[in-house]
Amino acid sequence: DLERTMAGVGKVTSEFLKNAVVLAPTAKHTATLFFFHGLGDTGHGWAATFEDIKQPHVRLVCPNAPTMAVTLNKGYKMPSWFDLFDLGHAVDAKEDESGILQATSKVHQMLDEELNTTGISSDKIVLGGFSQGGALALFSALTYDKPLGGVVALSSWLPLYAQVPKKITPQNEHIQCLICHGEDDSMVNFKYGKLTYQFISSFNPANALFKAYRGLDHSSCPQEVSDIEQWLHKILPPSGGSM
């Protein structure tokens, strides 16, 4: 159904946009931030967080994940971008490859729709997310075929990292990238955030940034939100401004 309706002109909304929490810009719309929540969550909490730091020209979109059975949680159904088998993220950990690629395709459809309906340029779009949502944001940004403004991942990891060298696009190989992680994260170990940063730095040393937070568990904190705000102000300046 989705493929058939996407062929229509302008009226159809991509799946991830249908139930999204959206905060409209309060000035002329020239940039968009998409932020994906973590496993079992919704976009509402993150919309409230970003409402306090959002610039007037930015449209904020926090999609809500579809509900699905999650293996990690004994098959219980909950909001999830793709299936999860464990949160170890070891090099040889089992991953839901088909689910990740399907979700990434839906993110790319969402980005295409945003560009087609708003007329903003792709480099004025930032993808972001927390935990599983950050994993989706990272993989989607690195594999998108138009240059994005940036990507931010909180308490997260890079999924299917072994596929990234062959799937990464030249348009986003050197994307602005902010990786934030709590040193006391009990769900997604701090080392996976650092490994993700080191991996991205291996091909994008100039534009990858890593921020660590002492004492922070699998959560956010005021300092992290402040760091994101400063980074976003550089990446998405008001129209006419520059980095």
C-alpha cells in the first residue's frame, strides 16, 4: 500500500510521519529536526525536551514507532523501530538486518517527502535519536543519497556497522555528527558509544564529535541538552547565517 500511495502527488504522508508529534516553526520554516525515541517510548517526551531549545525557524518532528513484538523483551509488543535481540552490541551480536533496512527505507521516504513538500534544502535537515532511535538515525543518515545537515545520537550505537563502508553515500560520508553517551549507561554500555564515535571518526575525523557525561545512566541530562542546543545552533543557523 505504501509503495502504491507514495506514487501519488503530494497528498500522502509517509508511514513514520503519520502519527508523529510535530512542533511547527514560529518563524519562516527553513530547517527541520527529526528525532526518533528509544524502545518502548513515544515522541512526546522528546518533543517537550526539544521545545525548550528549538529555534524559531526549525520544524521539529518526533515520529512514533510502530508497535511490534520485541525478542529482547520476551516477545512483548511495544513501540520499536526494529526488533532487538540483545543490548550487548558485541561485534558478532545478532541484529535484525531486514527490520533495520526496512526502517531505514521508511526514514528515507520521510526525508524525501519533507524535501518535496516544504522546499527546504536537504542540508537544513538534521536526524537524531535516543538509544534505538539514535541507531536508526545514524544508519539512515549515513546511507541517505542527499547531503544532510547533521546527525545526533544519544546513548546509542551504529547498527549493521560492517555494512556501512559499502552502503555509506558520498553525500553524507563527512556529515556533521554528534555522539553523546553517559559513562554509567547500564543499558547500552558506554564503550559502544565510544566505539561508534571511533568508527565514524575513521572516515569522518573532522566533523565527528563525542561528548561523555560522568554519572549519567541510560538517560539524558541538562548538560547534554545544552550541548545539543549549541551544536544545533551551529548546524541549523537561521536563513542567511552560516556556520
